[in-house]
Amino acid sequence: MKITVAGIKKEVADGLTVAQLVIDEKVETPEYVTVTVNDDFVDHGQFEETVLKDGDTVEFLYFMGGGQ
């Protein structure tokens, strides 16, 4: 199936979960990543159960603190 990951179209296996995609994409600090699928936030506890579908768009987001 085809999905878009961080703006890049990719061919991936059917039944791919968000958790496996995080591993496959070698996401740095996966414990701190926020994932959206089709602009909907996926709870970190749901990564294992969230199965991606053909045509999905996935983004990895990192929130950084800072300022004064």
C-alpha cells in the first residue's frame, strides 16, 4: 500500500502499525515523538493498535520547550 510519511510517498506493507513505522523510519527519541495520521493525533499508547491504511498521511512532530 502507499502512504505519505513526512511529505514523501512510500510503499509499505499492508497491516503496518504506527509503532512499526516509527521503528522502520528510525525516528530519533521515539518516546518523545508525537504522530499524526491524516492530521489526527495518535495517542502514544495507541501506536501498537493503530493500523495504517492505503493513502494515509503520517507526520512525526517534536515539541520543544524554550524561551524565557
